[in-house]
Amino acid sequence: MDSEVTISSGDYLALIYPKTGASLGKFSFKGNDLLYPLRFEYAESKRKIRGGIPILFPNAGSITEKKEMTLPQNGFARDMAWETEENKGSRACFSLSSNKETKRMFPFDFKLTEEVSLGQGYVNILLSIENFSNKTMPVAPGFHPYFPIPVEKKKNIKTNLKGFNPKKYDWCSTLCLPLKEDINLSLTDKIDLRISVKGKFNNWTVWSEPEKPFVCIEPWTGKPNAIFNPKERVEIKPNSKEFFSLRIERI
């Protein structure tokens, strides 16, 4: 596993991995994981990131349309090394700036700044996206939190997310639902959470793998291909920025 940055607040601990997209890799209370911890899995010699909260930029989801940009699924920011800007107690900041590699996929000058803050009962991720280009920059970012749940208990999840019925859900499918309110999520007797966001998010995306002990409920600005859809993407004007945040809180 890559080197880590540790922040803490009382009995709460968080680990962030700057070399792996500045992903929040662990959020725990007295040693009990409130997120499915970040780990690497390998299939056909290809590394897959599973767990934690990867940042999806400039796009969330898959790209099925051939357009002017060739982007990987869930963007490139989660696979890149970020700079650690600050690490003080219960707060840490990281940044990623455009470079030759990003411009081959995404022809814009930008800077991402991530602030991870930890408090009694919550973790908050604030993402700033700044456009230094001389043209409007389209983005469709998202967060990708993994929540721990034993495979045999997935059907017992309790939530107020309208349209998601764990007892009837096909765990092989991806579900996109309108983002209208905060989510309450009861996973086990020890894990009751509230998920809230700020910024121009419009969809909750539910995803899992049938035989894996996690479920992902992800805030996205739109559906797959949103970065090519003016009605779903976020357009950042030159020398301007947009903010997106995700808060996970014990209840």
C-alpha cells in the first residue's frame, strides 16, 4: 500500500493515500471501520482500486460515447499522485494540477484541491476544482464511497434512498437515482450513517459486486457520459472554481 497520511479526532481515525488519488482509505471509530478500507485487487495483471473514497474527476462513470476527449472510466484523478499541502491533527489538504499526462486526456489547465477534515462522529471531504484555461472547462465529478456490509446481510440494509430496495435489487446492476435529500444508511447494528453532499450533484449511483462485502452509494453530477451533456455537466468558466463536498456522519 502507498504511504499514508493520518488524521485523528478523539476515537476517530482517517487515513489518506496521496499517491493513490488522495483517496480517503480508512475512516474508523475505536478500530471499527465505517468505510470498506481501501485495497488493491488484481485481475488479468490490471490493478483495481477497491474501498475508501476515490475522487472521480473529470468524469464519474463510464464513457461510451466517442467525443473530443478520451477519458477512462471514473476519470484519472484517482490513479494519480497528489501533493500533500497540509497535515495538521484532524485536517489534511492535497492538490493535483494539470500536466502533460492529463492534457492528453483532458485538454485543460486545472488545479484540484482536496481538504479532508475529521470531527467527533464525521468525516468531510471538500473538493475545489479551479479552471486556469482560457476556455470553459466541462466537468462531471463524483465521489465513490465504499460502505462495509457482509454479503449475507446486503438485503437487510435500511435506507431512505427512494428507488433502492435492497431486498429486490439486482446486485449485478448499477442504479442511478435522483439526488433529492441526505441519505440515512443502516448497514449493521454498529454502523448507522448519514450521507450528505454540497455542490452541483444530481444523482445517487448505487453499485456493488455480488460476492464482495461492500455497497457504494455515490454522488454524481449526472449519469454516465454527463461530461458530454451540457444539461448534466458542470461548466467552469476561465479563472473560476466550483466546490463539491461529501460528509459521512455516524447517527
